[in-house]
Amino acid sequence: MNATARTFLIQVQPDRLLALDATDILNVAKRLERDWPEDSSITTGDDAGPFINIQVHSNTPARTWLRIADLFLGTDVLSAEVRISSIITMTGDIGWDDYLLLHHFDPSVELDPYP
């Protein structure tokens, strides 16, 4: 995989949250959008259940992945909630046609290793 620009998608499904709610996740996403150097955007919707999509576009994907993993897959309450309610993907060399699945709320789903 080339070290070119990548887009990460963190999709949180609020119906899977236990201790937090969608507002808590949106507040974190808005802080990320404001404070991180990467370009990011937030969308919400409902497709057989509500979702929050946080897209992060990065020219330094390895560094960005470490930041995402630290914030969303760590050991605090936020991370625990995101782990049980989210899917995290990253575009590949040809965009979304060869994306990587980096995290899935269902631990039985096979993940792609980060390159």
C-alpha cells in the first residue's frame, strides 16, 4: 500500500452504545474536527438504524491511524463505547474499491492489518 493520502471513516452506531449517547459521540467528533490538523467531516443519518460518520482525510495516514486508535480504541469509557459500536475503515490505493477494515464492533469479523 502506497503512503499516499487516505480517508478514514469511523462509523458509530448509537443504538449499540451503553454508557454514552449520540450527543457524547458528536461532541467528541466536533472537538476532533476543530482540534486535529487533518481535514475531517461529520455526517449523521439513518439506514436501518442511526449512524454517525466521522471522515478524516490525511496525508500522513500512519500518524493519523495512531491518533484514531489512541482516541477511539484506548482504555477509557469513550474508547470502550466506540469499540462496541463502531466500524473503522481506511481507503486503499484505489480509494474505497480496496478499503481496509481496521476495526469492527463484532470481534468475530476478520480485520485487515494496518500496512
